[in-house]
Amino acid sequence: MLLLIATITFTATKAQDTKTETFKVWGNCGMCKKTIEKAAKTDGVEKAEWNRETKIFTLVYNPAVISNEKVQKAIAAVGYDTEKFTGDDKAYEKLPGCCHYERKMKEDIN
């Protein structure tokens, strides 16, 4: 019984420590989805999910461990534009052809 109470308390505390936010990430296909989500999954991230049709990325994270901005920078580092950051040009060029999306103008993002 004591173990059950401890588990419930831990779960409730953990849920209170997380924050959910959404932002746009440009991309095209299933390979993009895999790369974008992999780049975002780091310490402090509980959920990283990109919707291919809407281009909306859902992030559930612990703000005491990582920030939304750091996750967006990690996604940009692998070549994908986000609402706040332009994807790294060299990383973008290395993406498979199907992953080359219509890029936003840099001044529109930054």
C-alpha cells in the first residue's frame, strides 16, 4: 500500500514539473519526422512529436532541465527551420532530396 501511495505521489509530482508547448517546424515526409523528433529527444524532454500535415511540433518537457529554445536550436542544427531559428544550411543540404522543403526567408524566422 505504501509503495502505491509513493508511486502515485511521484507520478503527480512529475506531471506538475512538465510544460507543454507547440511550435512550427518545416519539413516534408516521414524521414523528416524521424530526424526532427530524434533531434529533440534529449534530457528533460518527455514527448517530442511532429505532425507532418500541420507542421506543428508538440513538446512536453521539464523547464528545470531544458528550454523550448534549446530544443528548437537542436532541431535547427539538423537542418530544419523552426519558428524561432533557421536550420543549419550545411545540415539542410545533406538531407535526402525528399526532405528538402520550401525554406522560409531567414528574416521571417529570426
